[in-house]
Amino acid sequence: MTVADTHRAIEAVWRIESAKLVAGLARIVRDIGLAEELAQDALVAALEQWPESGVPDNPGAWLMATGKHRAIDRIRRAKLLERKHEELAAQQETAVPDLDAAIEDEDMGDDLLRLMFTACHPVLSPEARVALTLRLVGGLTTDEIARAYLAPEATVAQRIVRAKRTLAEAHVPFEVPTGAERAARLSSVLEVLYLIFNEGYSATSGDDLMRPALCEEALRLGRILAELVPREPEVHGLVALMEIQASRSAARTGPSGEPVTLLDQNRARWDWVLVGRGLAALERAEALGVALGPYALQAAIAACHARARTAEETDWVRMAALYDGLAQLVPSPVVELNRAVALSMAFGPAVGLEVVDALTSEPSLKGYHLLPTVRGDLLVKLGRLDEARIEFERAASMTRNGIVRTVLLERAAACSR
């Protein structure tokens, strides 16, 4: 194997093993920042040694054992916590002789879960939680995160550093919480995964409608989480929602990259494997026998589209009822806006417009381009083209996505013809 081949193998191993490595080391040293440094040290050791010695049979175990060695060395040099030093030394004595056994007695699933709960801790801002999760759990480099979010790399790096410092200063324990705190913290984890997915699914800035890599990463992490906590219906609900939404990716853009609305999409271009996975995840959520939560309800709404082979077959009445339930569970202006669309399809545009008009003075939607977009759509259906043009122009002035702005201005111009 050439040096280049070895480096490619190390890259692949790192992408697979880095989250488990950081999680395992964080459990030992109880400091996520230090754990990541130790994991990076292990990576550097692999880059130095594997081109000569070859890739080990169990590269994950090799990295973990190396990381543990570095942890002991670091603690010795800093003369920190002699008791912890003795515990680590005792552990290392039993773990080092057989690298394949180095992680056999460790529950990596629990470690990954701890890492997710810690990286998504509510003490951090949403932006910090997203960046830290992609860095530590997703294994993305700072540069990859920056490119995905069209942000300066220095800004993302600073955000990650501050997040790790905040966790350390707040003495956030590296653990899976229990009781009421577990539910609250799980909600934060799900929020972060969906924030990542949504940025990939509908890019908020730039000239691309989607950033598929972020969708794929959110889905990968969601699937891992569903395996780690199989009795949590909302986890399956979120996975179902992301699977079904991701299934439409190929049909969401036209030949020139322009967005294609859901009702105009060629459903033959949907990924029916992902649809099947999404419907199966929704069934798992429903089978747990509890009332559906917000993500599962949204997945049920998405399933109404997925089960309809043509737009005309969509069960809009059921969808409107599901939105009613969602609005009662998590009332918000955005949910009301989506409910208005479902109502307009089920009972006519005038019904939907009445709900939308009640939202026009909502402060939280002041800069939300989809509000005037939806209002413009409904006005077109009612034949009120002059009013619709004004709404589309207003929506175009609000969006930061170049391709969406172009389409909205084209729709405005069409209203004047």
C-alpha cells in the first residue's frame, strides 16, 4: 500500500471512528476539549506510523489505546488529579497488552450518546451546538463546516473553541441525563439535528437551493441516535421526517437549478428507498403506543405527500387535521402558516388566506420571506394579481438565497403580464 493509499485509509477510518474516539476519551478525562486534543494526537500518531507499519487490523482500537496513552502522559506532565492518574494507569495496565480488547469492555453506544447530549447542551447557543455537534459527533473539519454554512473558517473555529470553554466553565457532566432533564436534553439534541438538516435542505444563503452534505450528515446522526435510544418515539419521528423530506431532493430543482414546488415535482424522481425508510421509522414511532410528538406529527404530514403517487391524490383534509394537532401541541406562527396552506388545498384559497392575513402583523415573521410568498400564491389563485405581485416582490427582498430571489422576481413579473 502506497503512502497515498494509507492516508486515504486513515481519512476513512477517522471519519468512522473519530466520534467514538472522542466520546471514549471524554468519558475518561471528563473534558470534551481535552478529549478532542487527545484524539487529534492519536490521529497524528497514525499518520506518522501507519505508512511504515501498515493499517492495524483494528484501527479503532489502536487509536483508542494511543489516545489513552496520551491521556496518561498529559495528566502526568500537568500533575493533575493524582487519583485519576492512578485510575487511568490501572486501566491502561489491563487494556494495553491486547489492542483488539482495548475497547471490548466499553459501551461505545453509551459514549456516543453522552457525546451527543454534551455537544447539544442548552447552555450553548443553537449555532454553537450545531458547530460542536458537526465537529465532534459528525467528524467534520472546521473548514468543512465553514464551507457548508458559507461562513469564515475563523468564525466557526472561534465558535467551537468558545463552546468547549463554555462547557468546561459550566462544569457540564459528560453523562446521559435521567428523568425530566433527559427529555429536555433529548429535545435539544433533536433540535440540533433538525437545524443541520434544514440548512442542508433549504439553504438560507448563497446561490444553491440545497447543501446535500448537511442533509446526509443529519440523517446519519439521526439514524445512529435511533439505534442508541430505540424506545424514544420522537427520535424515530425526526428520522422519519428527514428520510421523507430527503427523498424529494432530486426532484426539487429543475434543469437550471430553479426550485420546483412540491406539487409540481416529478414523483418518479423521488427516492422511494428513502420514502420506505421514512414510513418504516414513522411506524416505529407509532408502535411505541404514545401520543405523537411534534416531529412524529410532522413526519405524518410528510407521509401524506409520500403516500400520494400524484399531487391530486394527496389527502389534504387529513393533512389539515394533522396541522391542527401540531398547532395545539407546539403553537407557532410558522406552523400556522403551513396550516394555512393545507387548509387552502383542502377547503379553498379564501380559507387559507384568512389564516395568513391574521399572521401579517406577527413580529416573528417580519423578515420571513415565506409569509409573503404564501400570501402571493393564494392571491394568484383568487385572481388578485396586482396584490400578488407586491407580495412576491416583498418576499424577494427578504430572502438571502440568490436562486429563490430570482424565482420570486420572475413570479412577480408574471403577475403584471
